[in-house]
Amino acid sequence: MTFAITQNCCTDAACVAVCPVNCIHPTPGERDFGTTETLYIDPGACIDCGACADACPVDAVHPVAELTPAQQPYAGINAAYFEGTGQPASGAGAGVDHGPNFHAWGAPSFDRVLPADFAPLRVAIVGTGPAGMYAAEDLLLHTRSEVTLVDRLPAPGGLIRYGVAPDHPATKRIGETFARFHTHPRVRLHLGLDVGTHITADELAAHHDAVIYAVGAASDRRLGIPGEDLPGSIAATTFVAWYNAHPEVAPDAVDLSSDRVVVVGNGNVALDVARILVSDPDSLAGTAIARHALEELRRSKVREVVLLGRRGPEHAACTGTELLALKNLPGVDLVVDDHDARIGTAIDAAGAAGAAGAAHKAGLFQDVPREAVDWSAPPRAAGGRRRIVFRFHSEPLALHGDGHLRAVRVTSGAGEAGEREIPAGLALRAIGYRGVPQAGLPFDEESGTVPHEGGRVTGRPGTYVVGWIKRGPSGGIGTNRRCAAETVGTLLADAVAGRLPAPTGGARAFRRLARRRR
């Protein structure tokens, strides 16, 4: 019996480190690492030891024989990754002539350490999401550093707490891995403390040897079309924060009295909000969803969610794993709006590719019904079911309404005359996150990031960035591990080279300052 990696893989490679036969790929040293949707287990090399399942922080690894019907396709997806990939031999005895393991380990590497006689550093980390906590973990495990965690919100966790959908509890579980560091003896946690409001960047820096900003991308990208600010038009980030009980989003921020919702975008966030909108509220009742959101979902009149994508199904921005999960949503029908001949051509071509194209996103629509949707008619789904409509090769042109959103005007596809108007009372833009300027730090408006070199903030010695504010809103949870390793490596190199400014205040002085300012 072999194991397989399923939908909610966080790609942080904790499983790779414990595998005795090197059957999990891509590894951190391989070219594809950080670019694949998940990691994959080679069924021909797996020895069924279960070490990977024990190490997985998000419960994504399961025995193939125990996969649920919805998870069954992942056995094939894992196996397909190794067909014709030229992966190095990874079976028992491969490249090994002695030792307790079945494959040769690389030489030990200690890239992020300080000399034994080096005094402990005091490092502040602003933000307690995955990026900040991977940086904290790195510092605590590899050095004797003392870490000050600062977060403007009243609870730690960042996007793990306020950005992951409540029906993905396994993904949220990685927060438990990070939480063990909140009470570490060399950690001080300050919640509800905003850098730029309660204290300045200079004050924070004056009490620490170095400061790492892990503030993410707190805003959203805008469409830049007429009517975008009409009531009924909101950012998907606001909707996500609303159902996760973010303290800065009002309980009445979302009105679900319309029978149709248009979501602009088809990435993972778009799929998340669509799934929550059409899910049975009873199935969400046992999750961490906000009480006010659950009550509104119980009153909801939403029968249909339309996902707009400006390109074809082969370029859908969501991961194949999230799309696959959406197809197994109880009581919900999926439909592809067959308004453009290019859509069916792409889906059929991907399906005809056979096993080699099984994980191709367009191929995943092969068994999804296609119909030319009549947008002048009210939403319809048989037997009281709800539905999600994918409309590809179409983008929004304007939002219409008199005092409140009434419809979304969109482009037509090839062979469709004129523009189309899709009646809707709620529109959610899900076209990406965007970083915002940080008080006291330089900022690149075009990329929405802080200029840096290897994580070192340009023109500000002793100040560093990690995560989305460093590289832009790309990559999943595990991507932050490598990102943090680079930043921490840069910080420690600067410490050894004597490039860190000497702090003028101590740890106790900072704690007194923080108490006074909140």
C-alpha cells in the first residue's frame, strides 16, 4: 500500500525531509520545487512507512487504499507526475552502500548560523502569518536569537487565521505548528500593536538588532472599470475576511439577497468564495466560520455563482487540485458557458490527451456539462440545487445600477454578437492581492512590494522583508519557508559582517513602550 499527497498540500517539504527512500518530489533542491501545485509521492518507490503522513502539517498525505471517492483521483495524479519525468532512481538501495536509510542523504549544511561566541540577536518580526512564523522558526532553531512578534490584529495567524476558507480545516491546522513558537521562552508576542500607528518603524528598530516585516499583501487589485464602487461591488478579500470574522470587517458587510453573484476571476480565492456561497450552511456549521456569516448564508437567496475568466479553461488561474475538489461539492452543479467555440476545443483537446493530460486544467472540465447560458433568464438549477457557471474568454467592462449593483456588462466570445449583460446583485473582484506602503519603508507602487536585495530593505540597514510584501502575492504556504530562509540568511550574514545598527533600547524598554502606546 502506497501513500498519495492530496488537495491541501502546503508544499513546505516537511515530508521530504523525513522520507527514507527519497520518493517525494520535487525536493527543495530540484528545479520544479516551488512551482508545482503539490508535491508528489512516487508509487513505485514508496515503502509505506508513513513517515510523510506523520510529518505533514496539513494532513494532506493518506494511504491510497484509504482515499475517499473524492480523493481517489490523487492516486493517479501522484503517479502521473513520475511518468517520463526522468526523476532520479529512488527505490530501496538506490545509491547507498551503508547506513540506516535507503538512499544517500546530501552532506549536512548549516547556512543560517552564527558563530558560537556571537551574542544573541534581538529580532522583531512584524506579522504572524506563515512568512513571519517561518522566519521566527528559522531564527529560534538555528540561533540563540530573541524574537519579538508584533501583530496589529488581536489574534495571531495572518492569512492562516483570516484568509483560509473555514471548510479547509486541515490547511488551517498548520497554524498549530506555528503556535508552538508563540510561547517559546525566547519569544515575546505583542498583539494589537500597529507599527505606524502605535509605534514608529524607527522606534521598533531602536529596540532591536534587526526588524523583519512579514506584513503580506493587505489590499486587493482593482478592476478600473465604471461602477466598481457601487454598493454590491466588493473585493473578494473583504468577503473572505467577513466569513473568517476579521475584526476590521463589519458583520453586515455582505448582503446575500440576490439570486446571482458574479465573481471576477477564477483563481483559488475565486473558487473559495464561490464554494462558500453555494455550500449547504449546515455543512459549514461545524467549522470556524463566523457566526454572522453562517446566519447570512442561511438566509441567502444565492442560487448561482458566475466565475468570469478573461482567458480560456487551459489558463484558469486556480490550481487543478482546487478545481477537482469543487467538482465533488454536494448539491452543486458545475456548468461551462459554451458561448465561444474556443472553450470546447480546448477542453476536448485536453481530454483527448489521455493520461498524460489528466491533470491539465482544461481536461478537468471534460465531464462538466456545457450549455449556452441564457443570461436574460433567472438562475436555474434542477431540484433546488445551486450551481457554479464558468464563463471563459470574457471580462467585465462595467458595473451597472441605480444606487446598487444591478448587472455586470461583459465582453462577448468569438461568434457571439455584441456585449452581454449578466444580472447580479453582488459582484466580487478576485483578481489578486496587493501590498500596501509600510510607514518608514520604501515602496514600489508598480509591484506593490518593498524594494530589497535578498530580503534586505534598500536604504534601511537592519530592516528586512519576507513573504508577499517581499516577492508579491505569489506562492502558497510552503513557498514562505524558502523565502524566509533567504531573508534570515541575509540577516545573519549582515550580523556577522557587523552591518547591523546597534540598538539604543533594550527588551524591557520596548515592552514598556508597547504597553503605553496601545
